[in-house]
Amino acid sequence: MLGEPEYNMNELFAQLGLESSDEAIDKFIANNQLAKEEKLTESDIWNDNQRMFLQEEWSKDAVWVETIDELNVRLHPDA
């Protein structure tokens, strides 16, 4: 029997089709800092499928929303 999936940053990056090691996530975040006024889901760092996933999960207040919020905070250090 499989346990409940984990909704953490590593799993979110895997879900987005990105390298999901801690080091790769830290590097992605460091290399893709967003301007204060730039919305996470409107950034050009995502392809269409990634953007759609983030928008849908955010709008539905789905299971990923807390992790997406954490990513948003980490990509907006000056906010």
C-alpha cells in the first residue's frame, strides 16, 4: 500500500518536470529571482504546462498551495 504523497518543494519541482534535488532547487531559486511586482504564475521562467499547473493549483487552493506559496516567497526575497 502506498502512503500519502508528500507535498514538499522537492516533489513540486518533480511535478513541474524540473530537477528536484535540494541543490538544484536552491540554484533554480537563486537564478530566477522575481521582481517585487512580478506574479509567480505570470513569470516567463515557466513553460505553458508548468504555468497552467501552478495557476490551477493556486486557484483551487489545492494540496500544493502551501508549497507553491513557499516557492513564491523564496522567489520574491525583496517583497
